[in-house]
Amino acid sequence: MLVDLARNDIGRVCKIGSVEIPQFMIIERYSHVMHIVSQVLGVLDDDKSAFDLLRATFPAGTVSGAPKVRAMQIISDLEKAQRGVYSGALGYFSFDGNHDSCIAIRTAIIKNGRIYFQSGAGIVADSKPENEYEETLNKAKGMLRAVQQSLAFTR
């Protein structure tokens, strides 16, 4: 579902027939979690820019769900707190027209002397709420560990 959504989003600004999926559902292991990763590539239409690409693909379906517009409406209705930078993107546009960005899927924000962690899980029809909750905690553990280790240098 998410790969199809990315393929469709990218296809809106790429040359017809140029969209491909060179990597599909590759498992990547990290310190506290594993991710299933796919890569979707395409050749940008001559009349499109990196800004058009960002506009066509943002927000990423991996954090909004599908169908994207309706999922964003539901998120807006149900979530009590604004996401802030979480689920947004960090990136740049270079002077030669290139663009690179990543999704802020795990964030730590310091506000008024407190640190707030944000992480999430992919909720689907057969999700078990307790498992998804545990996944969010596991994803946050890497950030918590980094903060705990940094405290050793501030004391």
C-alpha cells in the first residue's frame, strides 16, 4: 500500500514510464527496531522542479496513511496535540536544483526545560493496540539512551 502510494505520488511529476522500484521490502536493522524499506525512483519531468516533487509527495504516505487526504482529515480530528516537526521533513534545496530530505519519524524536542519524545507505529486493520504501543516505546528508546548518555557530559 505505501509503496503504491509513493509510486503514485512520484509518478505525478515524473516522466511517464520512468518510475521504478529498485528495492522492495528490504529489512534494515537498527539498535532498537527493524524497518521494512523500499526505494521508489523516477526521472523528473522537464517542466517540473524539486519543489514540485516535494509538493507532490508531502506529507509522506508512511506517516499519513491512505487514502492520504482522508487519513490526514482523520488525524486532524483525532490527535489532541499538534505533531510539530514530527512526521514532517528535514531537508534542503540546492542551487543546482537538487533536493534531499528525510522524514522526521522520531523526534526529541526540548521546551521549557523538558524533553519530549515523539515516535509512532504503522496502524493497520489487524493491528493490536498493545503491540503498536510497545513499538512506539521501542522506537523512543534510542533517543532516550542518547539523552541519558549525554547527561554524563553535563554533570
